[in-house]
Amino acid sequence: MTNLFLDTLAGKTGPRPPFWFMRQAGRFLPEYREFRAQADGFLDLCYTPERAARVTLQPIERFRPDAAILFSDILVIPHALGQNVSFVEGHGPKLEPIQTAADLARLDPGRTHDHLAPVFETVRLVRAELPDDVALIGFAGSPWTVATYMIEGGSTRDFNTVKSWAITHRNAFATMLDLLVESTTAYLLAQVAAGAQALQLFDTWASAVPAAEFESWVVSPTARIVAGVKAKAPEIPIIGFARGIGPRLPDYVCNTGIDAVGLDSAISPAEAATSLQPLCPVQGNLDPAYLLAGGAEMERAAHEVLEALSGGPFIFNLAHGINKETPPAHVERLAEIIRNWGTT
Ligand code: CP3
């Protein structure tokens, strides 16, 4: 059976673009909120394979996208390394921040595989239940983005703490990125061994990186992860999603070795068709605000994306995760628009 998503990542252009949505499993779905209420916190949900598998499959049953994304989080890596991580309802993630080289030295890559075993079990359970024409995406955060949470101790608006730390402790920060490259590579390979068929690296906060540090904080760690995964699993495509990097996208694509690039909505679909699609398959980039709004504006914006990018290898997605207030009916309508694309 053909899998539109994997075919597209291999560079093919099919009858309609495949689609999936970032945060397709999550709080906008009532069935997710029900599971979440039963779990003993968000991380408990991530580490309970039967529940995490059900949550991964919920949007597949509702919307029939061409890919499922593993239900987990990018912050399981710092947690697995031994950092204190918790999710406080309504406040996002809280971590005991890394402040000194000694804090860093306490992190232990030797414990990550066992700690993350439930996540690999989730991958196995999901793959066993998914139809053949729906692919399973594994993922991780990119080292820079994960490091922002590890050093800031949670979400931040200005990134001052992590940026000044990285600049004043250059050696320690390089060691931290090395540690994240190593543990993330092993984590992604274990997801592949358990059944993940494609991988996505989320560099959500790449936009905060000064141009002068872009190579060493974003490009090089990403390139090393890609090379490490490809050394053992050359057949597995890797999507890189570095948000907010605008003019540096071609550099990011050409110098990291990623197979496809995720786009935010700062680049217009028409610009992406000329500047990026000739380089590699592209994924994106309907702003989630249109999906939240729904109606004629959503339809118009979705058609604009489809028209601009469907002529080449293209995976329809959003420019960032689904907003938690989004009515599921809007997502159903969007799925229908994409599924019918090219048939009328
Ligand atoms: O459906 C999916 O997309 C799969 C699961 C997934 C989650 N997080 C579940 C989640 C994925 C791929 C992520 C990635 C992730 N996590 C990123 C990168 C992508 C992005 O959104 O930019 C980042 C930066 C994180 C870190 C993170 N996790 C934050 C900042 C938060 C709190 C924000 C909030 O909206 O509360 C989370 C929590 C989180 N991860 C939730 C979900 C469904 C909500 C938690 C809950 O149910 O209480």
C-alpha cells in the first residue's frame, strides 16, 4: 500500500498532498482532556504506554491524517538525563535550572534509555494499531530549544538567561549541546527501532539565536544528530522544523542534512515554492489562527497554501501547533479540504 506521507518525503508528488497537524493530539480534543484528567500529570501520561498510545491514535480516528505523531514531549530528554521536570497545570513546564558546570556534570546520559523505555513501548503499540497507509512520526527537540528550557527553568519570553549563560560559559554550553546531541541521537534511533518511520526535530526557539551563533547552536548540533541517525538508519527521513529563522532557511536545509523542512507562517507559501521546494520537500504552513477562526477565511488561506505548494513535494501542516481553543469541527473541515484537493 502506498503511503503518501513517506512517498512525499522521498521526493514524490502525489495526487493530493499528505497532511498531519502539529499538536493534533492535545487539549483541543475532549477525548484527550478526559485521558489527561485520569492521568497523574502530563509526564505520567507520556510514560504510560497504553494511554499515550490511545492519545496518539485519537486524532487519527477523528481526522484520518496521513501520519500520526508519537504522544510525548521534547522535555522527556532533560527528565531522562536526571533534571527535575514537572508540568504545572496552566503554567507550562518547570525545570530545576542548570546554573553551573557542576549542575551539568550531574546529568547522566547512561540512564536515558531505561528511563525512556515506556516511550519506545508506546511507539510499538501505536505502530501495531495504525493502518499501513498512516505513517508514524517520532520526534525530539533540537539541542538549542531543549537547552533553553534546561537553563531558563521553563518557558521564557526573552531568552536572556540562556543566551547570556551560553555566551559567558562557552565551554560548558558546548558540552551541554554535545550531551544533548548524543542523547537525542540515541533516543531517535530507539524510536526508529520501535517502529517510527520518520522523525521530526523541533527547534521551536531557533528564532532567538543571534546570527553569529546560528552555526554552532542550531546548524551543527542538528547536523550531528542527522548524521548520527543516518549512520544507523539511512532509510528514515528527518524533517527539520526551525521556527522563525526566515532568511536562514536555505542555510539550515543545505547544511544540516535534513530531508524535508517544516515552515512557519513568516514565509509565504509562494516564496517557499520558489526558494525552498527546489531544495527539498516542504511541510507547512497554515497559521493556526486561521484554523481557530474557521469559516471562509480558513478555507481561503488553506487553498492559498495548497495552490502554491501542491505542484512539488509538499506535506500540508500548520505553521505551529493547534491552538487549544480550536473547535474540532474546524479541523475536520480542513482535513476534508485537503483530502478533496485535486479531485474537483
Ligand atoms: O500531537 C502532538 O503534537 C504530539 C505531542 C507533542 C507534545 N509536545 C504534547 C504536549 C509534541 C510533538 C510536543 C513538542 C513540544 N513540547 C515542543 C515543540 C513544538 C512546539 O509546540 O513548539 C515544545 C516547545 C514543547 C514543550 C512544552 N510541552 C511546553 C512549552 C508545554 C506547555 C505549553 C502548554 O500549551 O501548556 C508542553 C506541554 C504539552 N506537550 C501539552 C501537550 C499535549 C499540554 C500539556 C497538558 O496536557 O497539560
